[in-house]
Amino acid sequence: MKTIQMIHDDAIKREIPIMKDDGIAYLCKFIQEHDIKNILEIGSAIGFSSICMAMVKDDVTITTIEKDEDRYQEAISNIQAFGYTDRIKCHCMDAHEFIPTEMYDLLFIDAAKSSNGRFFDRFTPYLKQGGYVIVDNMYFYGFVDDISQVRKKNLRQLVQKIQRFKTYIMEHPDFESYYIQTGDGIIVAKKK
């Protein structure tokens, strides 16, 4: 029998990016406290966060998107092992091509950091009024708050994109947003 701890430990060992422990704990508590039922997740990886979210309550359903075929297959296997195939629908595709057919209580973005802004703009129209957006990795290993540490040009450009996105979402007129220094930094935005 596979456990969530086994998936977590395997991801860490293989350097597959998953939320930090306090970040996933915050996300799950948020789902519980805000009675979130319908979630769109951008970036499945191997299904760790989807499974954690589904474990919160029996009425949570998740649509999750992963473009890497190998990780998608592993996510499907993990979701099946937990018996969540009826509540977690995993799609193997580029999220930019996904067209939702429903409205969501929560949009959880944990994918390519350079695309945060595009994911936000593309999927927030499918967010219910009063729904939430949660974005992980807004601290980005400390680089966002102190870009002077960054020596490589490509990494500096990525960090600058994350900084611009952080400003964009915090100042967005249609959302009330706040930043939490939990995990690798999380932004929570509520649709007005």
C-alpha cells in the first residue's frame, strides 16, 4: 500500500518539485477552512499535491494539468493507488491549451514560474465570484526578495518575471491579495 509519505519522500529523493511541508499543510488547511470543493491545479507533477488536497474532504474534486508525459503517467498511477480517480481528473497537455468546462472555487498554480501571469489571466475567468487563487514559489528560494544573489542571466530573468507577477497580482483591481512566507512563499488572491 502506497502512502502519501512514500510519494513525498520519493519526490524529494528524485528532486521532483513538490510543495514544501509547511506550504502543503497551509494549502490543505485553507481548503478545509474555506470549504473549497472544486479545484483547478496547474502543474500536477506526480500527483502529490492533488492527492493531499483530495484527502482534506470527501467532497473535494480536482482537475489537474501536467504537460510532462512521464510525470503525468506517474500521477495517474499514484491517484489510482489512492482510489481517487473519480475525484481527481488528470490531463496530459500544455495548460495553455486547456479549456475548462466548469467554474472553480480555487485555482492553484504550481507550474512553470515564468508562465504564472499567463496562467492567472487565462484561468481566473473560470473562478467563481469569491473564489481564490493560490500561487506557490513566490519567494523562490529567497531570490525574489534579494535578486543580488543571482549570478546567472536566465535565472535573473526568471526571478524578475516572478517579481513582476507578484506586483501584478498584489495590485490587481479585481482581487484582494496577500503574501504568506510559508513554504517557498505563497500568494493568496480572492476574486472580488
